[in-house]
Amino acid sequence: MEKTSNVPENDLSHSMVHYLLTIHKLKEGRGFARVTDIAKELGLTKGSVSTAINNLKKRDLVVEEEDCKFLILTENGHDEVHRILSSRTLLFYFLKDFVGVSEEIAERDSCLMEHLMSKETNEKFFKFMKDLACTCSDIKKRGGTLPAHFQFETALDLCDFDSPAQFVDSQMGDRHLSTESES
């Protein structure tokens, strides 16, 4: 069964995305996320974080645990984080490895664009990148030669994924890079 989000596509602002990713990061790293932790992590006031969290609650992306006031992502929130992380990952590697911009620019631009990508574009982008990367890899493995303008290497191995949904589900942390590919 395919997961769907109740968040209209492109309905989250850049700052809302950062709140969701921060909650996810804190929950994964510490086991809990509080307004004070989010404020500290993002360098904001508790008041501004509380206002933003209330907006995320209204969108059914975040809830508070009743007994301790810890913030947790709803199923919709969790799905949205995975969608955003997969978009960021695809954009980062496309910009860095396929287009050839610096890692710093790819990092910045993928962060700015991640939440704007629709589900349809994400799926088609995944398929395009996978087809290109895996076809080039197969040609090289067979001893073939690629045209000069196709000479690129990518650390993102999309050939291991059978579908865009499997790739989205594989996104774990708030960083799109695995420790293996960071240099």
C-alpha cells in the first residue's frame, strides 16, 4: 500500500521543514525533542519555536506526548521528513555529481529546493538518475566507453533500489550523505 501525506505538495515553508528535520534529528539522536531543544538547535527563541510547532500541529505533522510534553512526528510528519530527505539527497547528488557544482553549493541549493519538489517530480527524478547512473555503470563494467560528456562518478548508488518509494523509505538522518561518502 502506497503512503500518502495529508500535506498538500509544496505547502511547507523552508523554516517549517527545518523544524520537522530538527525534531526528527533530536528524536533519533537523543530519544526526545522539546521546544527548548529545538530552539537551541536552531538558534531561535522558545516563543518563535512554540508558534511554529503549533502550525505543525494544525497540519497533523507533530504532536506532544501527553505525560511529558516531548514532541513527536505523526505518521504524516514522519512520511514528510522521509520525502524531504529523499528530495534533498537526489538534488545534492544530481547537482554535485551530474551537473558538477561544488559540494558547498550542492549542499546549499539542495536544502533550498528540497521541500519544493512534488512527489511526481521526486519519483521521475529518481528514475532518471537511476537509469543514467546504472546504465553508465553497466557500460563501464562491460568494458565499454562512455562519451566524454558522460564521464561522471556518483557516490549515490541508486542501482540498489527497486523503486522511488523504497528510496524514500531508506532515508534515515537529517544528513543526506552517508558517512562513507563524506570526504
